[in-house]
Amino acid sequence: MTIQEAQQTVDQWIRTIGVRYFSELTNTAMLMEEVGEVARIMARQYGDQSFKASDKEVNLADEMADVLFVLICLANQTGIDLEEALRKNLDKKTRRDADRHRNNEKLR
């Protein structure tokens, strides 16, 4: 599935199953909540925090998909083509960071 197809699929789901988009502000708050859930898993699975009993059944892939879903909702609501935005962002990073990362002693 391309990013453009994902945006269309989420839009179709929202309009048929979800009834309508939540407000942009609500979706922004939801995005922060979902990113927090990913951070919680990462801190426990890859960091130093220990799992609580309530954390044992978490699914990192599912939580990342929740982040992506809400981000796509926000892009759809604000008229952003995420595929084009990512392409432009990668071009910017390539121009800006090619030598910077290559010359970074910490990355060797």
C-alpha cells in the first residue's frame, strides 16, 4: 500500500465506519496519546524500565499503526499529501545532512 493509498483508505474508513473526522485539535491530542503509548513500550522493551503486569500484552506494531492512523487523519484533514511531504523532507535531509552524518565520529 502506498502512502497515498493509505490516506485514501483511512478517509474511506472514517467516512463509512468512523462517521466523521474528530476535530484537528482532538486528533492532535490523540496523536500525542498514541505516541506516548509507543514511548511507554519502547522504554520498557528497549530501555531500562521494567514491565508492569498491565504492560505484558502490549503490541508495538499495533501501537505504531495507531500513530500512523491518527497522523494520516490529520494529514487528510489539513490537505497534506504525505507521500509528497515525505519526498520533499527526504530531499531536504539529503542536501542538509549527507556530510554532517558522514563526518560524525559518534556514528562510526
